[in-house]
Amino acid sequence: MSKTKYLCILRSASGSCETPSPAQMEDMYAKFNAWREKFQDNIADMGGRLGGGAVLTAEGRIDGPFVEGKEIVGGFMILLADSLEEAAEVTRACPGVTFSGTTVELREISAP
């Protein structure tokens, strides 16, 4: 049986992010690389940080920002897991999720 795909949408509260020191960044990257290696079979697409873009409507195109929200979508990734619980376990272990003000929305990607 093949694993189900889950979309992880990474969000952070607007203005809540402090710039880490170089030592903190080095530590975070070491933890992140260890997490990525441990869960390599669960990571289908590391996604990435989202940049500018546009919103398309029937009337045309609108340049971003896309929401006037308190939470900013900062990135995404796609995981493979046997269940939502397993996807949540993999996600909780990711060092980037431990920052204060960060949340991750997990959504099952249904096959057509």
C-alpha cells in the first residue's frame, strides 16, 4: 500500500520572528539536517519559502500581498505518511516548527 501525501503549510504570526544569531542558525541547520535525514522516506517535496506572486480571479490579476492576516504563510512541504498521526509526528519533530508563533496546517492530498 502506498503512503498518503500530506501538504504542510507553515505559518508564523506576523512580526513575531526575531533574527537568530549565527550560532543559533548553525544549531538550527544541524538539527534540521538531522531531521531531514531521519525522515527522508517521509519527505516527498521539501517545498520552500514562498515569495511574491499574484492572485488570479475571473476579473483579472491582483499582485500580493494575498491576505491581510495575522498569520503569514511562509512555506510548505509535502510529506508521505500512512496516517495523519504519522504526518503530525514527522512534522512535530521538525526543528522549524518549534519557533514561538509558528504553526503548521496538515492537509491530506486526495488522489484523483
